[in-house]
Amino acid sequence: MSADIVQIQSGDDTLLCAFLGPMNAERCNQVQDDLVKAIEESGLPVVFDMKEVQFAASSFLRIVLTVNKKVGREKFKVVNVDPNVKKVFKMSGIWDALKLGD
């Protein structure tokens, strides 16, 4: 998995996935399989930290939906979302459907 796209840190009670830079289709395709595998193997609740992301393509929404399905809504959180990225989540209906936040 490319560390310049996502950095994964395993804590005692969560798996933190910090995304770096724009999450366009190409970058999402580079990390999706390895990311989902790491999440499945950890068995921990997952936090997606979006602090460094100013753009998210529909490919990233697919990753969010996949992870949510694997770990369950109660064990999945998305934090530090840029207002423009949050708009994409809200327009797609994912933000409210998955109860990702305010």
C-alpha cells in the first residue's frame, strides 16, 4: 500500500487510516484492496482521518461504503472532513445514511 496516499496506525482500540492528498480514482484504486485487507485483518473499529483531503471522487465513496459494510456503522467513523468533501458525501446521501457526523 502506498504510504503517500494513506497511513495506517493500529492502536489498542481503533485502526486510524489517515488519507493524504486528493482521493481521485487512480489513487483510490492503488490502495483499496490493501486497505480493505488491513481493516479486515485488524478486527478493530476504523477511523478515517480526512484532514489532508480536499477532494474525494466517487471511487473514495465506494471505499467508504465497502469499509462500512465490513466493520458495521457503529465501528466506523470519518473525521476532519473538509467542507467541500463533506458536500460530496452529503450530495450522495452517504453522510446521512451512514450517520457519519453533523
